[in-house]
Amino acid sequence: MRATIDIAKDFSDVPAGRFVSDGPYSGEAFRERHLRQALTTGQKVIVTMDGSEGYGSSFLEEAFGGLVRNGHFSPQELHDRMEIVSEDQSLVDEVWRYIDTATQPNH
Amino acid sequence: MKKLSQKQKQYFLRRRDLHAERRRKSKLRAKLRRLTGEPIPARLVTRDRRGNIEIKLPLPESFSLQDNYEKVMDFVNCLRKYGVQSHFRVYVDFRTLRYIGPSGALLLAAEIDRWRRIRGFKPAVRDLSQWDPVVYLLLEQMGLFDILEVTNLPKSLPIEFADISFIRFRTDQRAMGERVKELRMDLEELAGDVVPAARRLYAGLTEAITNVAHHAYPEDASYTTPPIPGRWWMSGSFEADNRHLTVIFFDQGVGIPYTVPRSHPVEKLRGLLSSLGLADDDASLIRAAMEVGRSQTGLSHRGEGLIKIKGYTDDVENGRLRILSGRGEYIYAPGEPDPKDRERRITHKTSIGGTLIQWEATLPKDGLR
């Protein structure tokens, strides 16, 4: 089973900001309202990045790196369960970089 | 006693009135001096048509941060001191203005916007028939009058043509990607072509906006001029002849030279500056902030913003990035043929009182669409 999240269509084509307090379409909002919920169902999650105006690093790091930093998933779990899709390979690489370099909380 | 002639009476009356006026102005200047701590030049103290005493601030002939930085900042600091910090009537005299560049225009709009928001008043346009018509046209294009809610704008506008077109300002206090999208669409309508590397520009602009929310207005900082926490301003321009595009972003926060030293150990920062061959000045700190990529928090997952902001410049034709923050100015132009001109740092006498970021690009002649 797979779940697809198209950021531009399902969330916003103008994502901006890191925290919910920054603005209406922040990285934190995307992570908590869409991404984390889809990942906890156990399905493979495909995240489509194309179609939006673009992505700032704060948005991406909080949305994706935050999954690891906040202790929801390990980088390996995300590699197993999630696929990032974009025509811009540098964007895909950037997302995985934030995931792979995020500091996991001490257990 | 000899009787005075009519002419002599009039002379003495005029002299009496003149002396009385000088005494009133002198008292006002003394009052202003007590409040501001500095002497007020007599030439700035005038009366309006109703006889009210006001501080008259003529704009410099050229409002260009590139060519006339110190005079522009002299004016801006006077507006901050007398308009925002104090409660005086201030008349901003546009009749002296003959040239305004896009970044100067955004700075001017932001300062007047802060002034009217903090003082809670609606500025009135005055002496419009004596304004330079091209300047008037550009200020109207950029939406200065819309944002300032000017109430007595004349219905008919002077018709003039300029080599450059400005797009309307946007301002907000939140990370609103919608505003950036609107800016892009306005630029594309003006240029008749797509903005090059638009997603990279969006990334840079939204990062600049997010940085304002998180770093630009720390609560524990002291401000000479009260800021509007979180507020930023954004604009752009297009020159049809050379297909030159400019996007400008501005905030009135503490500036990069303030935040960088507070987020890194002194020894580490000095080491970095030394390794880059940089002095310990504002312009070098802007450069160092980009290199470090952790400009504020020292946390590994924060601070790639300036790198993103710089990234756009590498992807476009004739890309140029200019950052003014504190007293420093950093210019990055990777396409310059001489390597010495690809990065420049300038230290000004006066702080800009915030951070201004300017991106430039040239649209290809055969278009991108």
C-alpha cells in the first residue's frame, strides 16, 4: 500500500517558514498535519515536491529533518518508508541531507 | 520725540515680528535639543502654510544607496530621529528629489511606513506639482501612495516615461509565501517573460522572511529607533532596455553583524575571519555568516538561509547579490570577468539600521518562455 502526498496540491503551493508561528504553510505544519500522519500508518509514503513556488531551507529542514530531531523516526526508517520525488534532483538530495544529518534525541 | 513715518513704522513692526519668530524657533530648537540630545539645524525648522512649526527634511537629489549612501542615510536618520523617535511635525520634502533607485525606494517606503504606523497618522502629499514627474511616476508604480494611505492624492497623474519600472511593494510580519508569488507574477508581467531560476529566488526570499521572524528583532536588543517587530518589506524593478531584473528585501532589525558574534564563540569567529583573510568589521561579518552557514543559533540544522540567498546568484545570467547590514556592504558577482571584482566588501560610516538584500539578474534576449 502506498500513500502519495503532493505538497503543492495537498498542502500549499507557497510553503514558507519553519514553525507554525511563522506563517500558515510552515514546515512544522506540513510535518505534523500531513507527513507524520501518513508515515505512522506503515504505508510507503511518496512525497511529490514539484508544482510549488519553491522551498526555503528552513521549511525543508523542519518538515523532514524534524521527523528525526523530534524522535519520530530514524533516518533509516525514513529511507525504508519514504520516497521523495522531484524533477529537480538537487531538491531530493537536499531533503535527504537534512534527514541524514539531523541529530536524533538521546533515548 | 520725533514722530515715525508710515514706512518706518512698518519697518519696526516687521523687525519685531522677525525677532519674535526667531525667539519662537529658538525656543523650539532648544526644546528639540533637550528631547533629542542634539542641536537642530536652524534650516530644518520652518512653518507650514497654517503657521505651524515643523521640521522640514528635504530628500537628497539622488536617493541611491549605490552612489549616494551617506547622504541617503543622513536623511533616513533624520526621519527616524525627528519623525519616529520624537513627536514633531515633519515635512518630507520630495521637491528636491531627482533620482531614486529601486533599493533606495524600498528603504524610503519602509521608513515612511514605520513612521506612520508607529505615530498612527496618515501622511498627506504636498507640493505635488513641484515633484520631478519621473520620480512621481516611479513612486506611484511602486505603490508608495497605496501603502501609506495618502488621502489627498490628485485624481490626474503626470504622464512621463522612465527607463525603469518599479513593481508594487509588499510588506508583512509573517512568512507569507503568497507575497513572494505575487512579486514573481508582477515581475513576469512587467518583463513579459518568466523570472529565471524562479524556485531558487523563492527559496532565497522565503528564507530571508523566515530569518526576520527568528533573528532580526531579538527582544533583548536595544533599538535607537523603535522597530515594528517581525515586519519586512519587498519590492522589485525591471529595466526593459537591458532586460535587467532587481528584487529587494529589507528589514529594520538588528542586522547580521549584531547576530553573528552572539551565536559563535569569539575564538571560533576570529579564527574563521582570519582563515578567510577578513578583518573584524561589519562587511566581513556578513561574508563570514555565509561561510559558516550557522549565522544565528549555532545549531547544526539552522542557518543555511544565507547560503540559499546567495545560491540564486550563481544560477542566473549576470547574477549579483548585494547585502547591506549594519555598516557593512557585501557584494557577490560571480560572473565578473576579473576575480577581484567577484566579491567586494565595503564599510560605511553609517549603519543602514537593518538588513537590505538585493538580487539582480539579466533575462536572456531570446527569452525563457
